[in-house]
Amino acid sequence: MTDPTTVTSDKPVASPAAAEAAVTRSRSLGADAWYDLRRRPLFIVAATLIGALLVLAAFPQLFTSVDPTVGDLSRARQGPSAEAWFGYDNLGRDVFARTIYGTRVSIVVGVLATTFVVLLGAVMGLIAGFVGGWLDSLLARIADVFFGVPFVLGAIVVLSTFRQSVGQSVIGISGLVIGTIGLLSWPVTMRIMRSAAIAARSQDYVKAARALGAGPWRIIVRHMLPNTIAPVMVYATIALGAFIGAEATLSFLGVGLRDPVVSWGVMISEAQSYLRTSPHLLLFPGGFLVVTVLAFVLLGDAVRDAFDPKGRS
Amino acid sequence: MGRYVLRRLLQLVPVFIGTTFLIYFMVWALPGDPLAGKCGDQACPPAFIERMRVEYGLDQPILVQYFSYLGGLLQGDFGQNFRGQDVGTLIANTYPVTIKLAVVALLIQAVIGLTAGVLTGLRPGGFLDNVVLTATLFLVAVPVFVTGYVLQAVLGLRLGLIPPTVPANPGFLDLIVPGYVLGSLSLAYVARLTRTSIAENSRADYVRTATAKGLSRNRVVGVHLTRNSAIPVITFLGADFGSLMGGAIVTEGIFNIRGIGGLIFESIQRLDGVVVTGVVVLLVMVYLLANLLVDVTYALLDPRIRLD
């Protein structure tokens, strides 16, 4: 790294002023990572993109006054024009409005699926790693069952099974997709958390806490969790982008989100039959999808580098 | 080593039972009657339904059905679907194409990914490094079905370089573009993994020794550095082989390949639970065994790693 301040801090301390600077520079891993992150151009680009997408998701009506579900068949599949920047889809609905409104569902699905995966995986992993023994083996085997099932195939089976029981409501359909993605992905966070917990269990600070009379609950929550959560959070950032892509893939296959819900995956799925004559139907939602996933992957890369002290030279 | 393999194989048993039960139960819980619409426009006569239910064991409780299925499976019998087709034959008809596709995808990943990784890992921070890094970011970000449709539309329909769909009995050449589409995501990971591995190992002592011995740069990089750096990549590729076959469903749909993904998709829509369970179980077993094989190979390739 070319940052001059980091270079000086590596050298032996020469003057009292420098010693004082070195003392003030001692930070926790999280603060250090944050300090590092703010200086990375890729992180700034990714964070700006994600910020813009979050605004789109929170206030879609600021960007378009058109109702995304109103169609007029007389303008079906018209190309982009001054009235409709992204053109109209097969039912004459405004593609721009649909893309803007689709941001919300895509991001909400990504965020909730990630939260689900992190919560479930982290709890199981912490318990398995901390308790060990037969409980660890049992949880590890359960994780293996879900880990071995191929993601797309497993998702098709789960989604088809519960398709009718969730009905036609937006919340039900989205909830099912979120649950399915989470159900098939939690073993990854569980494994990450478990190995981090096993490494932490034999550390001195855990022994010290135990010697001071702390109960297992207190050791897990106050001592082990803050020290083991970093790798899971790094995975979560990258997974968020992947889950948004997974939602689109499932919707594309016709088993994920469906019509009353407006999402990029639904739009791409509807576009596939008209690809040769109206490529704009694929281009705009596909472009938004790619940019979003890219932003989260970039963010995840930057966060991983910031949390990995070995990567800094 | 033998003990390790044995223990891993024993660990597979509960996973096998858990997976089969999970999938069997879910497919069994699929809404709808698999025997509906078997007699054309009219409703089936009750006697026929009664006989079919007994023949397929649908009158038994789910646990009994599951264990009799499991018993057949252990003897290599995948059972029959509701049209009287043998599931083993259905799998035998579709599986080879999917394997072929996965092999092509794996080869493309290995060749392009390793080359890009070695070239960039030797000169981190150079122009080529930045190009490859950006390219891998886009490969990761673009979903497979978008890549597939764009390549099909541009190469197949606009330029006419490839047939837009793959013929019935495809050779390896027909599968190059679908294989690239299928492997594009992992291609990016292979390139990045190789790059990191090469960049790390190029500072290792054995590389310095080889250079100090007076070996040519090609020999140092080609024999000493690449072979050692390829170990994590090979294990990644091995583990990826299993997931490629499970993930091939999207690619197969776009390029109209009659593989295992299409078989599952049709079977779910027809409520053919036996076929779905059979194929998923097969893929899970392939995946788990591939992972075991990878772990064993890891120890063989890198003697510093001991399995116990």
C-alpha cells in the first residue's frame, strides 16, 4: 500500500510524537477496517451505487409517476422513446417504471435472505463450535444434507411444493422465495461460524472469562460473538449480491417470484419470448441487475480485504 | 488414510438418508394428484385409480413408501414413474449429455482460468492484471441466463457463427458455447484463486532456490511454481464438478439440451416424484463423493497435509 501514514507506523518508533501517534492509532479490528475502507476508491464507488439503489428502493415514486402495473395493449413492445425511456413491455406497461419499482423487491429479497442466512447459520455454527461433541456432529450432518442438495434443483422442489399454499399475496410469494434461498444457503455461514468458534473456544480470553465465572451464554454473546462475526459479515456482503442474482434466476425459471410482484427477475422471465424482436425488454432490467450484483461484489471484495490483515503489505 | 476414507464414507450414510427423506417428503407433499388426467378427457374409473394406487404403493403411509423406495435404491433400482417408465433408463438417457456439458465447462474453466491466473499472478498490479480483474468482476455479476441469452442472440442469431440450439446428440464442439456459459461464474473464481496462489507462492523459498540453481524462468514458473499453485485450484475444480451438473438446468433450458435439468423440470410439473427424487439423490451422491475424492487428492498432491 502506498499510504504514507501506514508506512511510518510500521517503522520502529523514533520520536515521542510518533509514539503518541502510534498509541492513538491503535484501534479495534472493526475500526481499523473502517479506516482502511474509507480510503479505497472501489469501496466508495460500490457504496455510492448501493446508496443510490437504496434510495430507488425506498422512494420509487420520486423517480417515476407512472404506475408499473398499468398496461395499454396498443403500445405493446414499443421501443424506448421520450415518453417511456426504457420502452413498453408485452402488455404495454412502462419498463422504466417497472425497473424502478423492481429495485425494491430485488433488494428486499436479497437483504432478508442474507439476514436469515446469517442469523440461522451463525447461531447454529456458534452452538456447534462452542458445545462440540455429539451436538456438533449432529448439526454438521444436518448442514451436510442441505449443503449437498444442488441449489437450483433444491429451490425448484421447495418452491413447487409450497407454491399453492402461499397464495397470490406479494408478501407470501416473496417470503417463500426468501425462505427457500435461506434454507439452502445457511450451511455456508454455519461452517464459517463453526470453524471460527472452534478456533476461538481454546483462546486465552475465553478461558479467562470462564475462570472469572462467566456462564456459557455470557461467553458466547459477550466474548466469542464479537470475535467471530467478521468472516460471516464478509461472506454476507458477497452473498447479498449472489442472492439478488439467485432470485432473478428462480424467477426466470418460472418458480420464483411471479406476476403481481414486480422484480427484475420477473421482467427478464417475461422478456425471454420476445428477445429477438424487442431486446430492450431484457436489456434494462438485466443491466440494473448486473450493476446491483456488481456493486455488492465490489463491496464484499473491499470489506474482505479490509478485514484481512494479511492482505495488507 | 484408509481409516479416514472409511470414516468419511460412514458419515455419508446419515446424509444420504437425510437427503433422500427430505426430497421424497417434499415431492410427496407437492399439491395435486399424480393420477389425475391419466384417462384423457374423462375422469378415471374408481377401479383403475384403486389399482394404480395399490400398484404404486400410494395407499401406504409415507414412511412405508419411503423405506420401500430406499430399499429399491440400495439395490440399484430407481423405481418406475407414473407412466411406467423405468427411472434408471430415463436417467441413463439424459445424464451423459449433462456430464459432457459439465466436462466441457470444467475444461474451459481450467484452461482459461489457469492461464489468466498465472499471467496476472506473475505481474500483480500490471495492465493485464487490471483487465482480468475487471473481467472476473463482470463474470461474477452477470447472471448465467443473461450470458446465455446474449451469446445465443449475438453469436447464434445475429452472426450465425453457432447453431442457436444444440442438436440432439451433441459432440464436444457443439457444447463449447453452452459450456462456457455454464462455467463462466466459476471461471472467474478459478482465475482469481490461481492469481492469489501464484502471487503468494512466487515469494516462496523453493522458487528462490530454483532460480538460484540457474533454472530458466520458464522452468521455474512452469514446473515449480504453477504445479504447486495449482493444488487449491484443482480441488476447487473437483468440488465444482458436482455443482456444475446441478446448476446446468438454466443452460440446458436456453440451448435446448436434453439433459438432466430438463428431466427434473418436466417431472416436477408432472408430479413425477420418483424421477425427481432419483435424480436429486444421484446428484447429491455425486457431489458428496466428488468432495471426498477432492479431500483425498489434496493429501496426495500436497504431502504436508495429513488426513486423520
